[in-house]
Amino acid sequence: MTTESPTGISAEFQNHLRSECEHKLNETVFTHSSSHFCRGTFDGWLCWPDTEAGITVHQPCPEFISGFDPTRTAYKICNKNATWFKHPISGAVWSNYTTCINHEDYNWTQQINNIYQTGYLVSFIALLLSIAILTYFKSLRCARNTLHTHMFTSFAINNLLWLLWYRLVVEHPSVVLHNGWWCQILHVVLHYFLLTNYAWMLAEGFYLHTLLVFAFTSEDTLVRWSWTLAWSTPLVVISLYTLLRISNDHTSECWINESPFTEVLVVPVCMSMALNLVFLCNIVRVLWVKLQAGPSHLSNSTPSRTLLQAFRATLLLLPLLGLHYLLTPFRPPKQHPWEPFYEVVSATTSSFQGLCVATLFCFLNGEVVAQIKRRWQFMFFRTRANSYTATTVSFVRSTAGPGDNEDKV
């Protein structure tokens, strides 16, 4: 029996498939009356049986190859001279797997991946700019903006990891098939920071709620509690998720496939969204009561304008951040007319989250805009003043007499 060795799967897995094929072929006896047949072979992916000369044999496409549709079939040609068909260019014995690829589906998947990568890149740049702004201006350093900075950092790292995931894993099927330790670790770390995104959103909601309802709470204490819980709680969740997948042997293909244990990640996210919704509803109630009591009552207990701005930003951001998770139970089946729409909405809301966070909490923040305007005006007028001073000195020197600078005795 001859063997061929196309690349793309691990040597260990390939040896396992080869062993199974050899065992199967040794137990199979070619019963056709003709003595002209191609001997069974393993091509590195599939096991092809003994085939009569002049016959084309078909098999379902392998499921373990990323991008292959297992409902389609690959085929191998046994020539009339009882030899397997050879590729006209390479001259090697060849099995035709080109029919395994649904080109329309493949192109559509590439477009969706491009949306993800574009969104994550734009969001990453916007978040870095936001972090730079909040750390550069000393007047913006306060408890609320400290929370914003931590949230921006969480989103920025997560977006960077998603970009690495698409560039280093998704676009390289061989990496997925080899299932190296580094891509499995990347999956775990990526989802840890995904959880921290929602943990920090919950911290934002908790901060606003506590500041309004319990007006005399120390803001520094709130920041410390938020820092501890937002970074440590996701670590517990991701550890449980990792242990469950490893113990149940759901570790193939860089963990890229859906797992029953994904619910371990989805449930905390939905819980954080639900808690934030409760916080925001209670904030609306308290604000309404205090506004009914009069503006002076509100201003005496809390910084009303700042609080209302932060509340509006959080209220706008909350449904957007969890939209793709809210849509998860309603995911249409394959080939459904609504599937493309679902994929576009999910890709857009997921990848552009960071941009929305940066825009609502930084770029549209009144304090940030005011600081940037002051800095711009200072730089502009200082440049104008320096230019005016230099021009004046030059003019005075040019009009001075030749003896004006001589020492007088």
C-alpha cells in the first residue's frame, strides 16, 4: 500500500489515521472479478479503498479540515491502467479536495472576518488615544476617570488579542490543526479580558449607583473595590471554564469550536448586564425623585451635571455592549435568510465596542473636550505670541542706529 503526505495536520493525528486505514485495508478483500484495480491508499487525510480501474470513488470531505464542508464529497480517480490519477503539474498521486470548499460561504466568512479585524483595529487605536488623554491631563485624574482608564485598558488589550487571534490562528488552518499550546493559551487569555470588559462596565454602573444612592461613600474606596473585583472575578470564571474544557477533552483545534462550556462565560456576562440594568433603573428612580424635589436638592447631594453626563453615557452603552449576547439565543440556523444579517450585526457590535466606549466616555466627555480646547488655545496663542515677540525684536534691532549699541564713556 502506498501513502501520500499532504501537510496541514499534526504528525500524531496523521499517524493515527494511517494506522486505522492500514487496519481497514488489511481486513478488506477486493471481490471484483477484474484483476485490474488500484490498491487502497491513505493520502494523509482520507483512506481510499481498493477501486476498479476506470472508476472514480467518492468520499465525504473530512470534518477535521478547517473550511471543508463535510456534507460535500472529495473524489479520487482510478485510471483505466489501474493506477491512481496523478496531478499534471506536481506528478504526484492526487486526491481532489477542491470540491470540499463552498467558495461562496468561504468568501462570505472572509468578509465577516474583515469586519471583525477592522472594528478591533479602529477600537484599539481609539482606546489608546483615550488612555493617553486621561493620563496626560492632570486635571482629569479623578476616581471616575480612573475607572474609565481601567475599562479602556481592558478593552484595548482584548481588542489586541482578538487581532492576534485572527492574524495568527483563524487565517492559518495549519495552526488550528496542529493545536499548539500557545494558541490554546491565547484563547484563554483572550476570553479572560473579554470578561473583564463586562466586569468593568458593571463597575461603572455600580460606581454611579453607589455615588447617587449613598452620597457619603468614599470614592477612593469604591475605586479600590472595583479594581479588585473587576480584575479578579473574571479570573475565577475563566479558570473554571478552562478546567471544564480540559477535563472533558474539549481542547482540539485551538478551542476555536463552540463548546457546551461556553455557557460558563455567557452566564456571568448576562448577569453583569442584568445587574447594570437594575442599577440604571434605580438611578433613574432616584434622579427623578430628586429632580421632583428641586434642582437645589440634587446639587447639594451630588455633582448633578457630571453625574447626569456619566449616566447618559452608561445608559447608551449598556444595550450596545451586550447586543450580540442578547442575540445569541436567536441565532438563525445555517442557510437561513436572516443568517447574513445576524453575522453582520454580531461582528459590528462586537468589534466596535471599544470605539463606542472611547467615544461616549472620553471623546464626548465635556471635561475632556474642555481640557483639549484649553490646551489647543494655549499652544496656539503661545505660538502666536512667540512669533509676535520675535518679529518685534527683529524690527527694533533693524531700526536701531549704528551707534546705539556702542559703549558710552
